[in-house]
Amino acid sequence: MELLRKIEQEMTLHQLLKPEDSVVVAVSGGPDSVALLHILFLLSSKWRLKLVVAHVNHQFRGAESDGEAEQVRELAEQMGLPCEVGVIDVPAYIRETGDNPQNAAREKRYEFLRQTAHRYGATKIALAHHADDQAETVLMRILRGSGLSGLSGIRQRRIVKNVELIRPLIRIYKSEVLMHCELYGLAYCEDSSNAQRKYMRNQVRLDLMPQLLRYNPQLPQALNRLADLAGPEDDYMEGEAKRVFNDLAAAEAGGFRFSRGSFAGLHVALQRRLIKLILSYLAKDQGLFDYVTMELVRSAIVQVEPTTLTHQIGERIFFVREYDVIRFVSQSEASAESFHYIVRPEGGEWVLPGTGWRISAISGQDAGSAASSNEDRPVIGRDEMWFDLDELQFPLTVRNRHAGDRMAISGLNGTKKVKDIFIDDKVPPRLRDRLPLVLDAQNRVLWLPGRRSAYAKPTAKTTRIFRIRLDRGEHS
């Protein structure tokens, strides 16, 4: 009865269950899950719980697996509880996906449990992980070089796809579970695979833990305390990372962006958390979040040089630095499509491929303000330029840049490479092949957004103007 009282305290203190909850209980047939089911069954009358037994036959061990399924059915029948048994050919799934056995079995098992919960209208799935499982998990993660999130171990409660996973036994040790089974005469199965050392968890349980207990007989308790300490601190840091994300990051097509300067001012712990949070939004592969990747990206953001770079993370995630703008996108941005439009004196409008931007040319307007303006101010914003229509040599050309393009900039002797102009103006690399250049009939670059040449500038004598405008719309 002592264990029953402790579990009820856990349920109340941590709000794992409330009266009249519908709960799917995952029962493998081993002592842990059998004890969990029995305890919840004993409490079900007082708490008015609606219990459903769920078992997954992974078909790893042939007749042994079939026997476990049958024993779980019989146990559920004795308690008068509904029982769902999922028969899943996990070995075939492994052959199809190449996944490792433990990951594959876990993925298919949780999928079946969630389906069962939805079918019965249950909001909770009870799992039988206990304190010794927790200690082994934390130790395994230490061996792998885990961070704070890993040291928090197996969470007592966690919501996955609108169903809450709860672990009422997570602070109960295996010895207490076995004593409960013995006290109540509960029959359970022994999984033969638990003795196979091909799995890392079994190696830790059978070999490493007994060795370490020689140095600290209370090691499982110490590892559980570490998880209890790390969990809330991890939650706090995660909350701070989300706050910083909301303050600094902005969503854009396919990803997120933020200011390098703002990022550099954060504590290094929050820098790493922010990177990890953004990657978790963009990718399902948790393998992207290792320390080496985090530190590579973080260093690329905070270091002074280079000011522009692109780094691929996994198959579909790209980290891009564009001067003070940091971007994470979920796929490689398509290479800019080439474009080439002929512009005649009557003007027109064209869409630049791959951007949604529009460039327009309008002629024949009264010079008006252009004629009366200072010669040095013929620009109406970075994305608009006026020319003296009578000084232009048609046809004009609108195209993206070519290697070797040069421009005679107004006020500067000689010419300058367009590439160097883009670098001086800190134009992001992803935009350089998308921005339009306007050239005259002699193939001289007249204008690119933000810069104009010395040719065909409006003056006080200008009577007709030719206006060229780039409209970036939502993509600016």
C-alpha cells in the first residue's frame, strides 16, 4: 500500500491525472507496466478513471512476443478493461526506412498509442518509465556529451500531438515496483532482449552502472536529482529563449531572420538556445542540434569576418549571414533566373522572375520638379531614378548583372565594377543577381537601385523625363 500512496501523491502534487480522466495505459507485459496498470486500476474507482489497456507486438521475438500480447489481454480481461493490441511488423519497417531498431520500435509504438487515445477520446497516455530508467537515461546522455536539455532526462509529463504523456512511476525505483508485484501476486513477462548487450541501454544497466555503484552506492539517486535540477532550469532557459525569439526574430518566407548586433549582445547561453529553437522550428531532425553545429553557427554570427556567408545545416536548412542580417531558411534559395528586357521610349512594365518585383518605365512627363531640382538630386528614392529622355540612347536594356559589368558613377572619375558597388553598398549576396541593371544602346550601365551613372542626368534645361522605378512590394 505504500507504493499506492506514493503514486497518488505524485498524481496530486504534479497534476498528472484528475478525476474522470480517460487514460490509455501502455502495457508491455513486463513488471513495470503491469504494476502501473494495477496501481491505476486500484485508484480508478476513487478517481473515477476510465482506463484503456494498449499493447504493441513489435514482432521482434516471434512466439515470445505473441505470448506477451496474450498475457496482457488476459490481465485486461481480469480487470474488465478494454484492451487494444497493435501488431506492427517493425523489422519490415526498419528494412524500409533504415532506422535503428530502438528508434523504429519507439516511433511505431507511440504512433499506435496516440491512435488508441484518439479512438477512445483519452487525453492521457500513462507510461511505466521509473527512476532506474531515468538514471540510465541521464548517464547515457552524459556519455554522449549532452547539454542541459539532455540532463533533464525523461520528463514526467509532456504533450505530444494533443495527447499528454504521463509517467507516474518516474520517481519510483525498480525495487519498489518488484515488491508491489510480489505483494499482489501479479504475473509478468521477462523480455529476453533485456539481457542482450547489443543495445547501449543494456550495456549501461548490466555493465557500467554496477561498476559505478562501487564509487557511489547512491548513484541512481544522484542522477535522478541531477535530472530534477536540470529539468526546471531547462524549462526556464527555454522560456527565455522563446522570449528573445519573439523580441528579435521575424518570420519570412521559408524561415526567420534577426539582427546580428542584437544577437551578439545576448549571453552565450541564450545565443545557443536561440539557434537551437529556430532549428527546431525548421527541422524535425534532432541530430542537427549537436554542440558542434550550434557552435559553428554561433561563431559564424558573432565573429567580425566574413561579413557574408552561407552554411548548409543538414539537407534542407541553410544559415545565411548578410552583413548585419542573419537568416535561417528551410531550403536553398533558388538561383536567380536571368532576365533581359528591351525598353523603348514609350516605356512599359516587366516582372522580374523569381522575386515578384516589378520594374516600370514611364516617358514623356513634364520635367517639372526634375528641371527645377538641384543637379545633384535627381533621385526619387533608392528604387526610382529620373533621366533626361532626350539624352538617352535607345533601346535601353533591363537585365541582371553579368560578370565584368562596370559603371561610371556620377561624381566619380572612371568606372567601378558592379560587384564592388554591391559590396560597398552591403547588398546581400542573395539579392545581387536579382537586382536590375539598366543599360543604354552603347551597353553603358545607367542605373542600378541606389546608384546612377553620369549619363542623361536631368538638368534645368531638361524638358522631358524618363522615369524608371523598381517596385519590390512585399519582398522589399
